Amino acid sequence: MTLVIGLISGTSVDGIDAALVDISGTDLDIKIELVAGATYPYPPELRERILAVCAGDRIPMVELAQLDDAIATCFAQAAQTIQIGQSPASLIGSHGQTVYHRPPQPGGDVSLGYTLQLGRGTVIADLTGITTVTNFRAADIAAGGHGAPLVPRVDAALLSHPQHTRCIQNVGGIGNVTYMPPRSENWLTKIRAWDTGPGNSLLDLAVQHLSGGTQTYDKDGAWAASGTPCQPLVTQWLQQEYFHLPPPKSTGRELFGREYWEQCLQDALPYQLSPADLLATLTELTAGSIAHSYNSFLPQMPQQLLLCGGGSRNLYFKHRLQLLLPSVSVLTTDELGLSADFKEAIAFAVLAYWRQLSIPGNLPSATGAKLNVPLGEMYELLDISIT
């Protein structure tokens, strides 16, 4: 068995999710045990800098380098802290912090996609003394894929079922789904995955605005639950082009970020919505975009929908999603023994483990890549001692 640390900060930029994971097996036969999991918030000033860059603010190269190092230092500190009182890990898989993502552009000057995650692996390896794998998305993009979603193969290893069709729906800043048919002949080639649209990104921006900055998210969806969704607005917003693009597809704060929220706010003005009504309407957009995605692009409806990520704790959102998908049993991955809070961090521990074994980590049926490839760049400490 091998102890691996998985690290990720998602599009919500809430902080660094760290998972210390005991992994055994090799490929799809892996077994995992979550030894420890914790979330380490960014310092407020650093979080604001990250969000500003994600929103398109221009900064000099010297500041970009400083930001890259600051994020890497926070990730290294998270890796060191999660091990306190535990056996030391031998490997780190760090997704880093996405600050820019551009899907492939067929017919453009450059057809390959582009993605940038800050928090360089060399700094993490140097500060922790542990071999570190980072930059997971680059290899899939080089193979013609979107570089997202990257966790479907991990989902297949940990959450597939011999009889049930399942969807794994992560709801972070952005929502993404993995559709898995029952395990049978050629089942891996039938897995589909894509980004469904906004998860918590617009909701969090709205809460910060409506609370005057005193709140960063709607705990349990309680504020939204006290309001009523404005269905004409939801119908209008669901006409957005992204929702109608066929998979494979990926998105991020470049689309569903600050500018999009400001447009939503303008669109809502004629309806004179209360803050609670506006939050209920934005929650309905997230739930509605997921339901629309399933109805439009799934080969068939799943028997089970397994939620994970921060949005899985939003009870109002979960209730609305169940109403929109009445034939589906909406659960969380917790109910199957896999932490909904740390599933993404666990996934990057697994991807790093596979990278060390030179096992492919992507699924071309999910990302659109031309081939299966190992994911991530590995940074090991060099022996530079002088003798």
C-alpha cells in the first residue's frame, strides 16, 4: 500500500482540499482508504488576487510569478499539515489552481486547447521533500482533448457498478458529470463526461454581493430556500449557447464568472426579485442546467445520481435537482463510502499514483483526446550534494 496526498483548489477558490490516501492495487482494481482529509483556506488577500486573475485582471509577469509561488507554498503547507500525526506520504498529486481554461478551438489559428494551473510542482517538491506530480491537464490537451473533466477514469475505478447505470455529478464552482454504464464488455468506451455549466460560482458571487461581503456562500442553501425561483429568467438563461453544445465540452470562470453574474443581475432587474428569490433562481439555473444536460446528452437516464463537491451540501439545490429528475435516485458519494467533500482531492492522489506507474489517467470518450495517456509532470528532488 502507498500513502499519497491529493491536493486541489477548485473554481470556487474556497481553499485547498487535501486528502491523505492509502492506495493499493494498480489500474482499475485500485482500493483506497481516506486516512485524513481537510480544507485549508487561502489567506483572504491571496484568494482575492486569484479571483481577480480568474476574472481577467491583467498583472505583470513578476506578479504572476509571485502568485504562482504563493499558491505553491500554500499547497506545500497543506501537504505538510495533513500528515501531522500520520505516516509520511511518498507521493503528492497536486492539481493546483486553475486561473485560465480555453477549450480546443477547431478551425482556429491554434486548434489545441490551453489551460493554466498555478502552484508549480518544483516548489511543492522542494518544500515538502516529496515527489510531486502536477500539470495533469497538459497531456490530454496535447492529445487533442479538453483536459477536462479528468476524474472519470478514477470514478470508473471507485464508483462503477456491475448492474446500475450511474452519474457522478461534481458541484464545485463549475459542475461536471461522469456517466457510467454498468461494468460489462467495452464499458469504459461508453463512459461520457463533460462540464454541465455553473455549479456554485454564480451563487457564491451573488451571496457575496447580496450580503455586502459578510458571507461567501449560502450554507445548506437556506437563504435560497426562503425564496421562489423566477422561471422565466431560468428559461432565458438556459438559452445560453454553452448548454446546447454537444459533449465533449468544458468551461470555467471565463464564461460563468464575474461578468456572467453581472449580466444575470441586470437581467433580473425588471422582475424586482428579493435577494432570496434571486438566489433561488440562480440555484434553479444550476439544477436546471444539469437536468437539461442529462435530458439532452445522456444515452439513457441513470438509476442513481451521486453528488459530490461543495454543492452536495446544499440541501435546497439537492431538493430542486431531485424534483427535476424524478426518475433518478439523487444521493451523495458519502452514501457509497467515498467522501463527497474530498473526492476530487482523492482523484488527484490516484492520478499521481497512476502516473508513477505509467498508467493512463484520461478517458478519450470523456475529454475528446485522441488516445489514452498518463497524466501529469513528475518532480523529484535531485541529489545536488557536493562530494
